[in-house]
Amino acid sequence: MCGFAGFTGPLPDRETVIRRMADRIAHRGPDMEGYHLGEDGVTFGFRRLSIIDLSGGEQPMYNEDRSVVLVYNGEIYNFMELRERLAARGHSFRTRCDSEVVVHGWEEYGEALVPMLRGMFAFVLWDEKKRILFGARDYFGIKPLYYSVLADGSLLFGSEIKSFLEHPGFRRAVNAEALRPYLTFQYSATEETFFAGTYKLPPAHTFTFRDGKMTMTRYWDVDFTGKTDASFDECAGEIDAAVRESVAAHRISDVPVGSFLSGGVDSSYITAALMPENTFSVGFGEKKFDETDEAAELSRLLGVRNFRRALGAEECFEAFPAIQYHMDEPQSNPSSVPLWFLAKLAREQVTVVLSGEGADEIYAGYEWYDETPMMRRYKKLPGFLRRGAASAAAALPYFKGHDFLIKGSGRPEDYFIGQAFVWPEKEALAVLRPKYRVGPSPRELTAPVYERAKGLSEVEKKQYLDIHLWLPGDILLKADKMSMAHSLELRVPYLDREIMAQAQRLPSSYKIDAVNTKHVLRAAANRTLPDAWANRTKKGFPVPIRQWLREDPWYGRVKASLTSDAAAEYFDTDVLARMMDEHRAERANHGRQIWTAYTFMTWHRAFFGE
């Protein structure tokens, strides 16, 4: 696990520049650094966190004649298989590192290498003979890759945007179009980031940069169209075998491996399959905000050691500026806060952890995917009647039952934008200054994704949307940034191409039944886990922000930020102040809206000052 940065084009004293860029992301790789300063102007910087082949594996990595040079972040879990295949074709290897497989794989297969890779990865390589810069990002977007084309036509790229700040050609400016959708989604939902002119390479995409021109290609996508004929019990058995095989692949390491553990089925199942020496849990003391007792009990049953911590408001608020700095872009999912401390706790004992991200998206675990008994009865009506009622409701002012009729249409594209829904669009527009009432609406961002999901079931449309927006934009972003901030490698066995190939063939009825979500995954996990863990209702990672924002000194600290001169550039601060007072007086619950605005201002202060 590592971090890299780089750029093209001539630049005075570029060695100093690239070293400063790499230093900005030293937390991603404190064990080793390396640099490439090509005569052609291509410049790479690299920071390494040593996981496999601790004494070798220096990057940038070269082929034999140094015509191909690579910087790479991630883990390829089938690298030994690929290495054997490449060796049989005459390639020789100097290390036991997966990064060297990417170099020789490029020589042998070119762009066709990328779909062969099983794992999490982001990399950029320069091929001097072909005169191209080539980059790729893994299937789900587990590892980040950012880029910016500068005014002179040169390219900046790297694992984190903050490294770009050290390049003299980078213009630091807020992207005015990012704020409107962020208030609703709680994360940066567009391909352009909050830094104007800086973009994310989408998951499952490659890029080629040649003669100043960037072209991108999608190399993989989820395919829910083919369904298995296997029975429910057969599928549960296949899932159990696949999860165990994926955990075995993800545990390969030359350093200690542990696991994050909550009281839910996802991380519990991973832990039971891994059987690590150590597990790690954090909570907030109160039962509704804490599953550490359940995590400790499961650890005891498995015979492994559990490290846990109870968190308080003061340490969370004190850490929040650092959290948003490491996030690179504002991201107001409250679970980022305990995840920061969880990664810090784990790093005191291990260098690698396995975690349960992704299970909810691929096995349909969220409440949004389920339906109430009343909705199930309503959907027995003919579809054309329900769609007509939804169209009529959408044209009328809000009334009791309005949302029920819209959701009853059977068209999630009319109401579902993903797991996060913070500021309703009209309220977001009202609180923003006119200059920032631009950018795409939530529906404009979801429409092209839904267009690719035409013909799928309602549940699969929601899954498809979340896999393409919510998962990389929220869940995986914070997993990468919070773990790497503490030089900890986080691996996600559910987000494996072999797991997905099997899961996408499951009928929707196997995933959600009248009792539970993730039905078939729970059945698979129940072969190992006790009923209490396999069937526990999803709690997520709850954080008591609603309570904190009604208490001193946090109320005063947040209100001061949201009524500052800097906030007035972006928001109607009178609206925010009124919302804070209503929230404190318990006349309304504005906790999530307030936290989302406060998160933006905390990020803004980290990168733009007051």
C-alpha cells in the first residue's frame, strides 16, 4: 500500500517539486521513497508502506531496459498466478512484489492487462517507446486516482489532491459547481472534485495521455442480467466458499493482519473467516451508539483478542480538521470520525486490516432496498395504475402519502438518489448564495447511471446506482483516506471481482425476504456465526452528532463557523443560524444538515484558510 504523485512537462527544479509533492502524502508510505525524473519530462514520486517483500519492491518500478516505469498503489491478489504465466513467456523478475507483475504484464498484454488484475489498485506508467502515459483504477474504486490538466497542457496526477498543492502550475480554487450536489449527497458526487479543474478517474476506467490529450475507457461494469438456477441453499453454500476464498487471498502479507469488528454480520463474517490474532472496535459508550460489547463477545467466542475504545465529543471535534484535511474533499458522513480513531487504534498493533465494506451494496443490505408490508400490498396493484398515481402525485403540492405514491411507482429513478439524502434540493438552493446555485442537480447526476440500468429490477437498480455513486464517493473514499492517514492498509474482501461475479447472478428474492435484507449472505454467514450475529439488524456506524450540536461548547463552535465571513461567501448564514437555534431548542432535527455545512467549512479552512 502506497501513495504516488507525478506530472508531465518541463519544470525548473522539478526534483524539489516532486519531493515536496511526495512529502505531502508521506502518511501513505512512511517506509520508503523513490523518484523518477525522465529526460522526456515525465516525473514520478512515490511513498511506500511495505507489505509484501519488505526489503525489495522499490518504486518507481522499471522493466529491464527502463523503457517502462511504474508507480502503483494497491494489492493484486492473483499476482503469483500472473507472474507464473509471464515467466513462462520469458519475463524475468527481480522481486516478489505485485507491482513488478504490472510492469511485465503491460509489456506482454498492454491495456488488456487491466481486466486480468484481481485486487485493489490505482497506477500510472510511462511507456517511452509508445510515448504514452497510461493509468488505471480498480473495478470498484477502492484506491483513489486524481488528475488535473494544467494551463500549459501538462498533466498532474496522484493518490491525493493535496500533493498537487506543491506544484507551481496548480491553481487552488473552489469548484463552484460541487457545492449544490454535495449538500444533498454528503460527498463529492461529480467527476470534477471540489478543486476546480481537478478530476477523479472513475472506477473501472483506464486513461491514456498522449500529446496533451486525455482519453478514458471503461473496462468493466456490473452485470445483473444473467440469473442463476441454483437453489437458495446452494447459493448460500457458494457464497460461503467464495467469501472464505476471498479472505484467504486478502490475508497474504509479510506483516501482521487484523480486522475491524462491529457487532454486525459483515465484519463478523470476515473476522470469523480470517481468524486474526487481533480485532478492533470503537464506539461512543451509549448503547444505541455502540456495538463494542457485541464485538468483544464475538472475539471471545472466536478466541481472538479485541482492542476497543470509547470515544467522546471533545476528541472527535479536535480531530475533525485533520480528518477533513486527509479526506481531500468535504465528506460529511459522520462515520468518518469513528473510522479515523478505529484506524489509529489498529495501527498500534498491525499494518493491515480486513473490513466489511461492500457487502450491503452487492448483497442488498440497506433499509432503502427493502419495503414495508403496506408497500408490498400496494404493489400488488397493476403497474400502470401505480405509475399513474405517482405521476399525479409528482405534479401536486406535497400532501400526506405523497412520498408513498412516488415510491410505489416501481421506478427508483424517480425518487432514489442513493443511501445519503441530507438537504432536500429546494432547501439546498435556498441556503446557497446565487453564485453557488449552479452545478448538476441530484437527478441530473443519477440519470445517466439509471440509463445504464434499464430493465433491471427495482432492487438491482438501487444497487447499481449505489455501486457507481455511493460506494466510491462515500464508503470507499473514507475507508482509504482514514486508514492511510494512519499508514494502515485496509482491504475489503467483499469487493472482489470473483465475489461480484457470483453475487450479480443472485435473484432479488434471495437478497431480500419478508424478514431481512442480505438474506442469502446471512444464511451463508450463519454456517459460521451464531444467530445473534448472522441476523442482527444493521446499525451502521452511528455517531451522536444530533446530541452534540445541542450542547456547549460544540454548539458555539459550530455556530461560529457557520456564521463567519468565510461561510457568508457560500451560504445564507442567517438561515444556518436559525436552523442551529431550532435544533438546539429541539423544535426540529437539523443535525445532518448542520453537520454537512460545518464539514464543508472545516474542509475550506484546512485548504483555503479563513
